[in-house]
Amino acid sequence: MTTNVQIDRLATDDGHHIGTLILDAPKSLNALSLAMIDAIQPQLEAWANDPEIVAVWLEGAGDKAFCAGGDVVALHRAIVTGATGHDPEASDGFVARYFSHEYRLDHTIHGYPKPVIVWGDGIVMGGGIGLMAGASHRVVTPRSQLAMPEITIGLYPDVGASWFLNRMPGRSGLFLGLTGTRLNASDALFVGLADRLIGENRRDAVLEDLRQADWREPIAAINRVLRAHARDSQMLAPEPQLAPRLTRIDALTDADDAESLIAGIIAASDSDDPWLARAAKTLAAGSPLSARLIVRQLARTRRLSLAEVLREELTLSLACAARGDLAEGVRALLIDKDRNPGWRHRHGEVPEADIQACFVSPWGGDDHPLRGLVDRPAEEKPTHATG
């Protein structure tokens, strides 16, 4: 079976190796399939125990995208054929299998014992951010565009977004989750989704400098290389869009309840600021159920660990497939492409019972597919140095 992942090793001058993973499905903008997930997971586990491997490099094929998100077309097919059972190993459990394997991979990257460098060039959305967010060294380029646009397909920001959105400046994470707003490279650095901005034409030079580096101290080796290329790329940074609007965003999201919050943002659709107006219109056109789930999910997971968050997300993702708007959202955007989804509810008319039902886990604690996830202590995880 084709996995659409190129797996290789780059030999360094001092006798070590960098494990390289390339998502190789450029026609779909490297959308993350279950086969790709299931190829990457065991390879990372093997490299973690391989003394010759000093770091992992992860990128996407082509010049348009690192990864545009999960394979939602396959998820749509599974939903319409009834494969929304809660047992990932059952014949009707494709949706549970896909999300549980994806979240386990994201968790592996967050706690990986060796440096992981993600070259986040081009489009990085949804599942692509899931792969990138937990890496120790996250590189964006001037043409990078990051977003969690799940509200447009009847889902919600998952892949650990319930964890990292809550850790963004002010209430920007809540705003981004509700509006699916795209971030440029400067914005990604501001909210903490990226560590370095490097010109995309420097990719080969970066790899060559890594090959020639002194790997006795891997974190220092990577930092020296990336820092130098980032310093020489400073003039390429795009104009930030989010930071200058943070005060306005915090005001828009300062509400006493979900309905007031959502209505307040939608009211900005006629703003004289095109950036804000576009964000508000995306929320207005998105799934009303998803909007309420986003607000509820971020509140529920505010103080949870990453592992706890991912377990909560698996429950919610399965509910979005089985009883929510996911199938209809994907149909309208990617199958029939009529961009006219027939959402189950209207804004302001989502029953509380429908929201609550999406948070009811079909598993007990002992049979949850992600029960084995344990967060690695922060001091044991390699992180890039600042500066």
C-alpha cells in the first residue's frame, strides 16, 4: 500500500544521521492520510531508540504546502458509509481509528526525546499544525499560511489545538478558533506556533549546514544553523496582522456567554477593517454547532494537560462525525464544492442538549483508545533556545 511518505536518513559529516520524513502527496497539498500517519508513527518510535539518529527533519513535498490538513475526504466517505463506531479496531471504526492514530502521533511529536525540525513552508492547516505544533524547532517561511479553519467544515480545532489555542496571547486563540483566520509567518511567531522565519530558498542550504554541524550537542547545533539563516532572513518577514489588532480582538471576545461572544464577532462583518470583517464573515458562514463547541471545548480544557486534551478531543471529534456537521461541511467544501452547507442549526438556535451530547464519551477510562498517553515532563523534552 502506498503511504505517500518518503523516509530517509541524511548522513552528517561527524558520523551521525538526521532522519528525514517528507509528506509526499502534493496534489492534495500533502493532506494527512491514515496510511501516512501509520507510516510516520513507527518510524519515529524506531528513530527514538536509534543512537545514530540525532534529529528528525519533517517537511512536505512540492512548493505549495507542508500539510493542508487531515484527509477529510476519507473521513466523509467513512461517515456516509456508517463507519463512526467508537471502537477503532472494528470494521465500522474508521473515524475513531483515524483520529486516535492522528492524535497519538501528535502527542509523540510533542514529547519526542530528540529534536524535531519542521519546515513549515506554504500552507499549514489543521492536521498540519498538529504535526508542527509540538516540534522542538518550527520553521516558517515568508509564504507560510497557518490556520485552524475547521469551523468551515463542521468540525472544531483539534489535533491538540484545545491545548495550544488556550496558550496564545490574550484571547487570540479563541478568536482564531472561531474564525479560522489565516496567520502569516510573523503572526505565527507572535502566537507561538513557530520559532524561526527563514526564506524558503534557503531550504537546501539549511540542510547542508545541518549536515556539516557539530552534533555533540544537538540542540545547540540546530540553533546555530537556524539562528544564522533566520538572521539573514529578517527583511523577508511579512507585515504582522494579528498583533496590531490584539486589543480589538480581546474586546470582541470579552463576553459573558457564548451567544453574546459569537454574536459580537459576527457583528464585525461590516467592519471597516477588511481583516476583521473577513474573519467575522467566516464565523457567520460556519457551522453554528461547531462555534458553540469551540467555545465550550476551550473553556473545558483550559487547565488540562496535553494528554487529557487529546482524550477530550477524540470524544468531540467522533461526535462531530456521528451527530454533528462534519459530513455536510466536507461535502459542501470539497465533494460537491457548492459552498452551500445545510447546517443542522442556525446561529442563536443551537439547543443546549445538542451541545452537551457531543461531550459524552462513549468510552470508560479503561477502554479509551488514548488511555496510554502520558505527558513527558517539560525538562525531558528538547526545546529550541531563545535568541
